[in-house]
Amino acid sequence: MSREVIAAGVVPEEAPQPSRWRLLRRSGGFRAGAAIVGFWALAALFGPMLVPWNPFATDPLHALAPPSAAHWFGTDQLGRDIFSRVIAGSRDILTIAPLATLLGTIVGSALGLAGGTLGGAFDFVLGRIIEVLVSLPLIVVALLALVAFGASPATTIVLIGLVFAPLVARTVRAAVLGEIALDYVAAAELCGESRLAIMFVEILPNVLGPVLVEATVRLGYAVFAVASLSFLGFGPGPPSPDWGLAIAENYGVIAGGYWWTVSFDAAATASLVVGVNLLAEALHQALAS
Amino acid sequence: MQDGPAAWLARRISFGLLTLFLLSVVVFAGGQLLPGDVGRAILGPLADPRAVAALDRQLGADRPAVMQYLDWVLGILHGNLGQSLEFRAPVSPFILGALAHSLRLAAVALVMVVPLSIGAGVLAALRRGTLIDRVISLAGLSLTVIPEFVTSILVILLFGVWLRWLPISATWRAGTGLLGQLDHLILPAIPLVVVLFGYIARMARAGTVEALEADYTRTAILKGLSGAVVIRRHVLRNALLPTITVIAAQTSYLVGGLVVVESLFRYQGIGSLILAAAHARDFPMLEAGVLSVGAMTIAVTLLADALTAFLTPAPVPGEGG
Amino acid sequence: MSAALAIENLSVAYRARGEEREVLRGVSFAVPAGGAYGLVGESGSGKSTLALAALRLLPGAGRLTGGRVRIDGREPYVLDAGGLRRLRAHDVSMVFQNPARALNPSLTIGRQVAEAYEVLGWRRAEAEERAVAMLERVRIAAAARVMASYPRQLSGGMQQRVLLAMALAKDPLLLVLDEPTTGLDATVEAELIDLIAALRGELGTAHVLISHNLGVVARLCRRVGVLYAGRLVEEGPAAALLADPRHPYTLGLLQSLPSPGRRKDQGRLATIPGFPPPPGRPTEGCVFAARCVLADQRCRTEPPAAVDLGGRVSLCHYVERIPPLAHGTIRGVAFAPVGRAPTPAVIEAVRLSKTYRVGRRAVRALSDVSFTLGPGETLGLVGESGSGKTTLARLLLGLVAPDIGGEIRLDGVPLAALAANRGAAERKALRIVLQDPDSALNRAHTVRHLIGRVLRLAGLQGAARKRRLAELLAAVRLEPRHLAERPRQLSGGLKQRVAIARAFAGEPRVVICDEPTSALDLSVQAAILNLLADLQRDHGTSTIFISHDLSVVRFLADRIAVLYRGCLMEIGPAEQVFAGPHHPYTEALLSAAGMPGERRAPVRVASTLQGTREDGVTGCVFHARCPRRLGSLCKTVAPPVVEADGHAIRCHIPRGELGLAASPD
């Protein structure tokens, strides 16, 4: 009896590896991050409709009131309800930061894919531009550009997007170079695949994971940058309930003990960036496994 | 791979100079070309067009961009960073004074963060899987991304307002030395420490874990060396070399942090100078500020490269491997 | 006297993602003082874990879940920190598989070797003196120079000697060697194995040798244990166990090796069906049941107990049924011998050279290689790392262009240097199967896409494509359910089958196989070799088979070419290359592989201090290591190629004086 015959029959089932999605869902960091980011996303979408007070209504008689049953987080210098403003204040940052990230990711992925696959002079110039941008403090560049172009949400989005693009491109390029070193790219060339097919059908699906991780990491930095810029006075103007702006406006009174005027906005900002970062880390772990 | 360390360093320096050139183009474009009519920007929308044109001519803003750029660069090379529009005075003294202040604040932050973060990273690696490791790892992950103004608010409330341990203004009093000013610098340094801590600690942890699991560490353990010798001579030596580059790479975040922290704590450093120039639309001051911090970052990166090259044993001969 | 190492009922588990995975279970064996014990197993069988567990060196996630370890009567898991350190300082040592990783990259060799003496209480200067002496003892000629070097500056063989020196510094009772020669070239490996055997004789250290290579274990060890999926399935005296195995796995493993001298026209290789289970997967009955010809319901439900066979042990319910199995059941269809008709060559390679630029230096990867490949013929390409085997494959495929002057002809027509400039039919004619299927198969795509895409590029449409896909799948013995799976869901052997199907999809004239089985487990290798021989016979495809493994090449190849540092040293019909006269380098390779009939003193070549090549060689590239070099002639004058009966040898030594294989009586 030939054993080869048996071989065909009883190839044992390989234990299927748990899918990445399942690994992700089981991770505590992912759940916590998703809960935080989800909460703020809902707040940005529906918050202004649900909050107990009008975030813009001033009430000079109740200015700087400490947290109470009526005003859970207290009121600010103009007597506006801080709880309502914190909830409503998520809208600007959660519009600007994701759009900037999206722009940076799309432009950066295109650049990185092109740089990695084309190589040559294009890749060299890209490499130098990346090096310049890495050596520049984002906030400082942003200040220069915002002054030059005039501050507006659109400028901020384009600016952060363009600053992120080379950083995303660096990650994508490295991933693409890693893929090109693998034999399947040579195999595809030998089979007569076109360059475009190799770029989009062979390589692209394998770098989507790193792109997703990088985009999430970038989103964290975008929130960081947008919040910092609005704190520095280059974000939405009054009477916006934006967190950074609120802290800048009320920072002057905290020495008088009015801690609630800034603490809740600070906590909101911190929770959002930490949430995004937890998501990024969980994605990174799931893809690395 | 064939280069000796000298050739390698020469290449790094030439890349650094190229980066500096590109930076200057970006700054020049951002500061002088894009804002459009400089004279109008200074004199305001109601000024007489003839006065605007005269000012443009005086400032040289009516000439071709390349000529303006060359003039500007030549000026910088001669130590002339331009005239402040706001103060009607050369910007160089402002920049130099502010840089000196910022360096002191940065030094205080680095003196605190480097031992703290490396120590925490190594400790987490040595106790990996335990509660300490998880706390350090999670802290590292979260603290890195919290904006400095948030942490600043927290430390001001905690140490300045409630506990009243430390002054919440860092304004440099004339005539004090670094030590006399130190108590004013600790509070503003904390937000910088918090932001830098996470990344350095994570890299130190990763490097140490890798070295701990390496076969050469097992070889050392099997020699019967004591735990302390194994860790000092075999683990840390290999684990911490890459940390130099990691710390240098944080310089640009540090500068970004300075802008926020210095303005919050009313400290006369380069960050608050840049922010003030931005609000006042004082372009020469803004350009000089951005250019100088950019140049500093490039220099720090180069220094770290050189240090790493110096500390790395024996370049690989031949085709390596 | 207590045993140097005694392991009783040892179980080890790893924690991964919150789950305990048991990677070793109930392992028991003992090594007497001065003894030599071999542990054999495939990847994932738990053999390295066993070594680390024995020395209490398990990584953080690993844990002893049961059993006892005793080293010279002392228990490392019971000793306190000081006792453990004393035990390690004086009595046990280990040599790891990858010497580059086992040496601290940032300390000099001298520092690291001397350290081993300082622990024993020697002062620095004395320790260094002793270190030099020990390096000389492991046959390192330039010991002083090596002392001042950093690990990266030494070749792999040299690094492994340094590790041996460090391990032996304390004159230990027990030395554990974990795959000490894997990854080294055959000639270097042979030298090291001789050294290990000699040192054991000199010092009387007990050795535990872990290896996947049965030949190495057979040469060095008195007793052998066979690990499979974390169980010691068979254990006994080496000679008896290898000659008369009493476990179906051991038997299958031995039978599936292409035994030395065996050729494809003498019959197929026996195979073990299926694949080893992933480490730590719990099993109900016998771990080998899924792949065992003897397995029945009892094997699948009831774990077998150890059966004592008088000095040897087997973990099988049906020990008595194994000897009959060993005799006469391995019969299969023999491959028809390939008649070499004097037809025109399919491939002609003419004066191929390739120079790479590394920095400012030119490195010659291939120089002046010419050969032909007939229709349906298999050319075996043998050489060690850096011999230019893979460069040659890349040149033929058109992935890199040869230096000016070289030419490749397909059916007599010159091919464009780069694949991109070749016509579709020409590109289709040459295909490759690579060593690492993980790299060769795009992990983003399903098997259906991977093979179907090639068929579509070959111009097949609709129903014809479907039919061909089904044919190919059957030809490489994959099942239709595999079509929807992605590479990460397949085991190594299955992945390589997909790669083979893809290579044969376009009905190529020539398939180049670049070490297609060297990333696979032994028990899977045989099935792949059979498959390649089958496909080649059925399709009449010419094959270039690149390998460092002489017995594999001998099994498949009709003709053999031997490459050394980019030069073709010898080429000829397989039997003649094995019978001789040999080029001195071929002779060293054959001797290193321990070919049968080798009765004379082994031929060994000196390994160089550094793995770098000498530039500006005007003479023979092998002269520096050649045991038979003729003074300055070999160094300065390029040797002539002398041909007789289609067997060409590049050497100054007259053909009549070159070595012959000893008569096989």
C-alpha cells in the first residue's frame, strides 16, 4: 500500500489561528479605548441636543459657581454651564483632528507607496523632506503657517494633514520596502504582472495594516496638536465651547481656587487622547501577532 | 556599509546641512512670501498705498523671491537675523537670550526625565508581567499623548494652588543664577517630563526585554555570573545604546512643549518668544525663532548619531555578517 | 555515582495570551557522567525548551509544571540563588544554535572568555592567559587576534568555537549543545563535529546534543531520545534505535530520509503523511495518531504508556507491530529513469558572471559559469553559502542582468538579460520554487487567487482555467477546501505545495528549485521531493535543483554542478561526480556529509578566520582552504578545466591523482 494515498486522505486540520479581529476584541485596551472614543464621538454628534443647559447661555448672576446639583461641573466666568460646554466642546476637535488625519493618511500613503515602489530620485527627495519635517516641532511650524495663512479650521486641517503626510509616508514606505524584499514580488514580476498590478494588487493589501495603525497613532497626535493650538489661541474663537479655548480663557482665574473652570476640559482632552492611543496600541499589538 | 565611521559621520553632516537648507526655504516661504504684502501687513489696511510701496522698497520686499532669499541667508550667515517689526530692533539678542533661558528649562526637564524614564523602563522589563510593569507601561502609553497644557493645569492646581509648594510663575528674576531660579523651573519642567517619559521608558523597556531574552544573556547566566553583573555588563550595555537616539528624537517634541509651557508659566524662553511673535505677526522674529529651534534640533540629532557611532564597538569589516 | 543529568517526568508549559500551552509532557531520561546523549526532533517538538528547562533557563512565559531535574544529584529547581549560581559557574554549560546571538555584541571575545575564568576566582591577567590557552584548545590558530576581536568580526564557525571555549572553561560535568552546527556550511560543520567529539574524549564532559539531524546525532551520541510534539516517543542506545526503531514516528523519519546513494529511479521516498501539530495543542490519545499508519481507535483516545523494551523505551500501544512494518512495506512506483537523448539543450548558459557593487568595492558573486540543461533533465547545483547558487538562479530568471559577455539561450535563442524585456512565452518558460514559502506566497491572497492569477496571466479563461486549477491542485495533492484559504492558515508543507503548483501552472520548460525543502521539517521533506520528481516526470520539465544537501541532490539529480565562491569547480553526471575523480572541494563536501563507503581518513578543509572573501585572487578560488594545494601554482595561476566523458573538473592536479570514492564493500 502506498503511503502517499493515505497522505492525501488524512491531512490533519491545522488549528485555525484566532482571527485578528477576535484578538482585538478580547484586548482590554481596545475595549477601553473604543468606549472612550465612542463616547466622545456620540457627544460630538448628539451632545448639544442632550445637554441640560444651552452651552452658550450666559448667566452673570451665577458666574464661577462651584459644581452643584444644578450645574454638575459648575459655571465659568460668564456663568455658562461647564458640563454642557464640555460635552458640546468635543465637536470642533472631533471634526478637525479626524479630517486632518484622513488627509495626511491619504496623501502620505500615496507618497509612501510611490516612494517605496519607484525608488530613485523621487524616493530620495521624499526622504529629505521627511527628515526636515521630523526635525521640526509641529507646533512651531503650525504657528508660522497659521500666522502666514490666517487661522481657520480649514487651514488647520490642511496644515496638520500636510505635516502628517510625510510621517505617514515614512511608515508606508518602510512597509512597502519590507514587502518588496519578499519573494512574492519577484514571483509576480516573473509571471509578467504589470507594475501597477504589483503595486495595488500585490503590495497594497499587505501594507493596509501598518497604514491603519499609523493613522490611529496620527489621530492621537492630531488631537494633541489641535487642542494645543486652540489653547494657544489659534483655534476656534469665542464663544466656542472648545476645550483648549476654555482652558485658555479660564486659566487666569485658577489661582483664585476656581479649579472647576479648567479641570473638566483638561480631563476631557486627556481622556480623548488616551482613548485614541489605547486604540492605536491595541491595533498595533493585534497586527504584530 | 563600506564606510568607516568618519565617512559615515561626514554623510550624516551633509544630510544635516541639506535639511537645514530645506528648513530655511520653508521658513522663508512661510515668513516672507506667503503673507503677501509685508508693508501692508505692517502698516495696516488703511495706510496710504505710497507709504506701503515705500516701506516695501525699504524692506526689499519688491524684489524677486530668490534675491530676497539670498539676502536673507547671507544676513543670517553674518549673524543678522533681521529686524523685529514689533520692537524695531535686531532680533538676535532676543533670540539668544530666550534660547539660553529655554536651554535651562530643557536641561532641568532632561535631568529629571532621563534617569526616571530609563529607570522605569528597565524596572518594568526586569519585572515584566507584574503589576509594576503594567502600571509603568500603561503610564508610558497614556502620558506621552496628553498635551502639555493639560498636565500644566494639573500641576499648577496641585502644587501651586492647593499645596502651595512651588511658585506657579517661572518668570526669570534678573540677577538670579540657575540654582536660585530652580524652584521656579521645577513646576514647568514637569509637563515636559510627563510628555517625554512615556516614549523613552517604552523604548528602554523594549530594549531591555530583548537583551534579557537574548542568548548572550543566557550564556552569561550560565557562566555563573551574579545577577547584578549579568544585568550591568551584558543586558544594559546592549539595551540602552539605542536609547540615545530615542532621546535625541524627542527634541522636537520638547520644543513644541516649550511653547505651551513657557507661555503658561510666563517664562521668557524661545517658545513664548515665538508665540508672542506669532500673535503680533512679527515675521522676522517668528522666522528667526523657528529657524533657530529647527537648527538646534538638527544639531542634537547629529550629536546623538555621532555619540552612538562612537559608542558602537568595532565597525563590521568586509561585507558584514 | 549519580548521573550527570537525570530528568524525570518533566512537563513544561508556556503562557501565551492567557492560555497555558503544554510544550513538554512526561519526559524522562538520564545521561551518565561522561556520556553522550542525543535529542532528536523537528521544529516545535520541544527540544530546545527541554534544554532550557534542564538548566533552569526558561524564558519568562515558560514554567515547569511537573517533574524533577537533577544535575549530578543536585536539583536546580530546589537550589537557592547562590547554589544555582555555583552549579552554573562550575558544572554546567550550554552552546546555543546561533553563535552570533549567543555572544555579547558589545564586548571583545577576550573579555567574554576571560569572564568565564574570573567567575572561578582567577585574577584578570591569569584569566586572560587561560582564555588564550582555551581558544587554542578549540583549535583557533590566531588566538591572540581573536581575543581582541568583537563577535561580528568572526565567521560563524569561529564564533561557535569561541562559545565552545567559553563553555568548556569551567571544565563542566555537563555540556548542552543546542543545534551547535545548524546554519553552518557542511565543511565547517564537519570540522566542528570532529572537534566536539575530540574534546569530549579529552575532557570527559557529559554531552547532551540537540539536533534535527539524525546523521550528526548518530555520529556523536551513544543514546538517543526522539521527541515528537513534546513527548519523548522513543529512547534507547543510538545504534539499536537507528537500526531497529520501535516507534512508528522514528521509523517513518528514518525511512523518509533520502538514504545516501539512493536515487529517484530506485523508487519513491517513504513519507509520513500530514504535518506535526503546532506546539502545545492538547491531544487526547497518542500525539502521533493522526499521522500513524498503525493508528486505531485506541490510539486516538488512550495515551500510550512507556513500554520498557530492555534498556530502551517506546511510547506506543503496538510496539510489536513495528519491526514487520520496517521490512518490505515501503514499496512504491519507481520513477522511470530519464533517458538522456542527445537532443538540443533547453537552456544554455554561456560565460555567466555577475559583479555586485558594495560601496566602492566590486564583489564577484559569479564568475564565468557555463553549462547546458537538456530536456527533462535535472541538474543539481551544490554549494555552500556565498557560492553563487542563488545569484545563478536570479540570472537565469532575469531578475538581475549578468555582466557583459554572458548569455543565456532558451532552445538556442538568446534571452534578454532582464525578465521585463523577455517575451511572454519566454517568461513562461522559466519558473522558480523558492526556499521560503512564507516569503514567496503573498499572504494577502487565497490559494485560488495565487494559482489562478498565474493561469490568467498565462492566457487561460473561464472553464479551461477552472479545469486546469483543479488539475494542478490534484497534482500537488491539495484539496479543494484549501482553495479558499490564505497562506497563514496552511502549514509549511502545504504552502510549499501551493508554490510548486504555481510554478508548474504555466507549463514551464524549466523549473528552478532553490532549496525548496530546507525550510521544511524532515518528515515533510520526503513528500515534497516525491512530488517534484512526479511532476517533472509527468510534464517532462527540465529542473535545476539547488541545494546544500548532497543526499537530496543525489536523489533527484541526473547531473551535478559544484559551485565554490562563484566558480564552477566540477560538473558531470551524478554517478561520476559521486564516484570520482573528485575536485578536492567536492571531496571535502562528500566527506563532510559522511557519504557511505567513506573508509579513509576524513578530508577536512580549514575554515577561514573571517567570513570575508579575499580579493584579487588570480589563481584558484579554493586555494586558501584546499588540503591538496600545489604551492604557489594554485595561488597565482587559474586552474584549467579538464573534461572527460562529460565530467569536467577545474583543478591543477592531474585527473589521475584526484580522489575517488572508496569502493563500497
